[in-house]
Amino acid sequence: MEVLPELYSIFQGEVAAVTEYGAFIKIPGCRKQGLVHRTHMSSCRVDKPSEIVDVGDKVWVKLIGKEMKDDKLKLSLSMKVVNQGTGKDLDPNNVSLDQDERRRRTFRDYTSQKITLEAVLNTVCKKCGCKGHFAKECYVQPGGTKYSLIPEEEEEEVAAAGHERQKKTSLTDEPSKKRKK
């Protein structure tokens, strides 16, 4: 078995092939090749890798990833973290590689998760009569729209029963008020 360079080691390789998505680099001392993706060729945006390198060019690269896929070892290389003149490591602690990895992570959709309130103030506002806040936090203007927290199912049933009782008592009170006048 061939001896491969260690992860994050720097070496000079020869460009074997240039494609639209990157360049394949021959690794010295073995028959393997690694891919420098166009996003790892330069710190600037690269649309055509053929504008950066040609077949046979010698370039300094850093081994940034090893992956087994379909019983084949795939090697990822980077040119942008190595000074192409001297071969010096421009990212010795691999900070920019970690930042690139974080940027590529996919966004997770959390919209299907239900949000529940854990604590509700057990108060009634003196200004608007709604539950869950104090009068000093109330923004209801006289004659304006009233808002309250959405009640639990049990509370809805109790409130509906209380509201019906209140209607019955107010209906019986109305004729007596008229008689007094």
C-alpha cells in the first residue's frame, strides 16, 4: 500500500487534469491524485479553474480531507491556504477551513415545531380586562382592540359557560332597569 501524506500536511504537486469544477493534482511519492475544488483554488471567486492552472504546473497544496466513497479513497486539497511562492502555511490552525465548513452547512427548517409558552402571568389587567399582563404593560386604547393570550381548551369551556351565565343574568336585569327609570 502506498504511503499517503498526513492530514493538513503541505506538499508540492503537479497538475494532472483541469476540469470545470477544479483541478486534479498528482501527489508525489504515490500514484494517487487529489482534487483542488475551484472554491479552494483562491481566496477570490474562481469561475474557470483553467484560468488559474494548466496541466503540468507545479503548485503548493494542503491536504484538507480524506474520504472513503465506494471503496475508493478521495483526497481533498486546498491551494488558497498555502503561499504559492514559498509553500508556507497561511492557515496553520485550520481556522479558515472550519469557517468554510460552517458556511456550507444546510439550514434546518424548524417551522413545523410547535412553540409553547411555559409560564403565563396569572393576572387580569385592570385597564382592558384581559389575562396575562399588568395595566402598566397594556397598550389598549379606549375603544381599541383587546388582545389576550390564547386560553387552554379547558379554560375555553369554563369561559364559555361563564359567558352564557353572564348573558342570562344581564337579560333578566335589563327589564328591571327600564322599570326604575
